[in-house]
Amino acid sequence: MATILNNRAGGGRRNAFAKRISSHLAAALVVFCLLQIFIVAKMGGSLLLHLGVIIAIGGFAVAARGLERHWQSIEQSGLPHRALALRFRRDVLQLWAASLIGALLWIPVAIIYRALFG
């Protein structure tokens, strides 16, 4: 029964992990953008800080596309499902940690910017 459920959940399809990582990437990018915009707006961000947000979002998008391509090539490598699942969990954890921590890094940047430039 577990095998049947696992196959229906996407474990038997060839690109299940690549599609799942794409969904996580899209959600993490949205959270990353919203957190950055909210933090910079609450800190009274200037035009320079908003330009920094645009650059950070662009960098995140480029890195996300690289991770997506990486997962497309990993699935073609023929690794067993358990190895793919372990790598997937690790990458998802790192992705969400980077998304949340990366957005929160604007707090000290905005404080320093405000201290230096008023």
C-alpha cells in the first residue's frame, strides 16, 4: 500500500523532485521579496536601499534558476529515490533558511544606513 501511495504522490514520476523544488523556489522567492520590501519600507528605506532590494531579488532569482537546473540534472543521474529524497530535504531546508535569513539581513543594513546618512 505504501508503494502505491508513494507512486501517486509523485515518487514514481521521473521529474517529481524537480517539479517540487520549482514550487519551493517560487514560494521562497515570493516570501523573500515580501520580507525585503516590508523590512526596507518599515525602516524608512531610501531609493538606494530599494535599488539594493531589486539587486538582491535578481540575485536570488539567478541562484534559484541554478538550483532548478541542478535538480533537473540530478534526476537524470539515476540516483536511488532515497538519495534523491535526502538531497531534496537538505536543499529545501537550505533554500528556506537562505530565503528567510537573507531577507532579515536588511535590518542591520538599514540600521547602519540610517546611522550614517540619517
